[in-house]
Amino acid sequence: MTNLQIKNKFQKELSGLYPKEEISSFFYLLAEEYLQIRRVDIALDPDKKVSEQDQNKFLSALSRLMEEEPVQYIIGVSYFYDLPFKVNNKVLIPRPETEQLVDWIIKISKTKNEKVKILDIGTGSGCIAVSLAKNLPETEVWALDISENAISIAKENAKINQTDIHFIKTDILTTKNIVERFDVIVSNPPYVRELEKEKMKNNVLKFEPELALFVEDEDPLLFYKKIADFAKDHLIAGGELFFEINQYQAENTLKMLKNKGFQNIELRKDIFGNDRMIRAVYSTSAKGIAD
Ligand SMILES: C[S@@+](CC[C@H](N)C(=O)[O-])C[C@H]1O[C@@H](n2cnc3c(N)ncnc32)[C@H](O)[C@@H]1O
């Protein structure tokens, strides 16, 4: 088969499942990965023959796409904040909304001109921790996750991107043995309620780890409350807490942080116009406030 014949086969087989442009972008991504050629090379030489071995790679990717597996898991890489991250189905695929959260932290930290210490809670692929460490080279970055598999992928990603991060495997809901203090704590914890499942796409539901996504309907702020309490014990005075949030829980999350005594609380929207991230400052006067 030629480049063009494979491309046409992708369009034909996947047409009921994905929009035309998305199918093209899958094909070009795979061509870059398997043939090390770019879109322009294919346009210039559409009739170039693809070896049998490479054809098989495309056909295997095609059947995985037909099962709605995310293309990032098929090629094993996802790009976040312009950096490569190894991914598999044990870690969430980094999202563009989360890049905005990272960007916010980087911009604020750069204005401070101090060597800061940051903790990323629920690090997954390590995308937040690694991109912060890479862009704030003076910073000491720590990252934790409950999942051994996630920690091991995050460690690989720290290495791939030449960053030095302190990793801890622990459950943030019960942990008692972290003695460090931080200038910044950031988290994108599980925040999707079970009741939101019906609005979600198959590629997420069938392939991304449940542990990274879901929280019980009855207690949607479980992680946020625990992390806010943890932050009161582990942030320096004036330290900052950053959250990625569930767009349907913005009001409740703001109220919870206010009730716990956090100050200068700011809510921002993501590129899609949804309430998506919060920054809150910890002042020592919040210490005695229970909730
Ligand atoms: C929404 S994902 C975020 C992953 C990554 N930080 C990102 O932004 O793409 C949430 C992460 O929290 C971790 N997690 C879930 N429950 C946890 C717990 N009790 N303690 C620590 N981490 C937990 C999951 O393993 C997952 O990696």
C-alpha cells in the first residue's frame, strides 16, 4: 500500500466514529511516529510505497482506533507544555486545560524571583511537576501519587525531560508522614462524579484509569477538602494553593476554601470558557479554622 492508500483506508474505516479532520490528524501523527515523515512529505510523495512491516503498524493502530483507544496511548506519547510525556493506560492523558494551570503558576512564580518549593498532588504522568521543574529551574519540585504505576511513568518522564523531582508514593486522603513545607501546592485531583459518566466519551471511559478520574457523587469535593486541610499544615504563610476543578463545582469549591480561611481566592476559566482553576493564598490566620 502507498501513503495515500493508507490515508484513504483510515478515512473509510473510521468515518462513522470521528470527524474527517481528526482522522487525518491521527494518520499524520502515526506517520510521524512510524515513518518519521511529516504531512508535507506525504503531500509531496503520496504514491510512495510503505513497507509491509510499517503497513502492519498502521493496520494495528487502525483497529485500536476503531475500538476508540486514544491515539496518545497507541503511540505512547502525549505533548504537554511543549514537552514529550510517555503515557499508557495507567495515567491520564494530559489535557490542554491543565497547561493553563501550569502557565498560571509559572507566570506568578517568575515574578517572585525566589527559589520556591512546589508539591504536585496526584501527579499521574508527571505533566504538571515536570513542566514546572523544566520552566522554573531554580525550583525544588515534589510530586506524589497513590499509584505505583503512575509514579514509575512520572519518573521516566522526569528523566526524559531532564528534570530532578522528589517522588512520594502515598494516599493523600490518609497520609501523615510528609514533614516538608512548600511555597506552592498544586493539584488536579479526581473530580468527575459518577453521574457525569453518561456525558463522557468512550475513549475516556473505556481506556483512561478510573482512579484518576472519578469521585463519589455524594462527596464530590472529597479530594479538595483533604488537600486544603493538608495545605494548611504544609504551606508556608503566604503560600499558594492551585487547583484544577470540576466546572460544575466552582461555587462549592470557592465556598469551601473561603470557609477554611484561605484568602485572595481567584477563579479562572479554561480555553473552552468553563470554570476550571482556582488560586488561593494561605494565611496563618486560617490555621485555627476547622472548615
Ligand atoms: C486527574 S489525575 C491528574 C494527573 C495529572 N496530574 C494531570 O494533571 O494530568 C489524578 C491523579 O490522582 C491520583 N490519585 C487518585 N487518588 C489518589 C489518592 N488518594 N492519593 C494520591 N493520589 C491519588 C491518580 O492516580 C491520578 O494520577
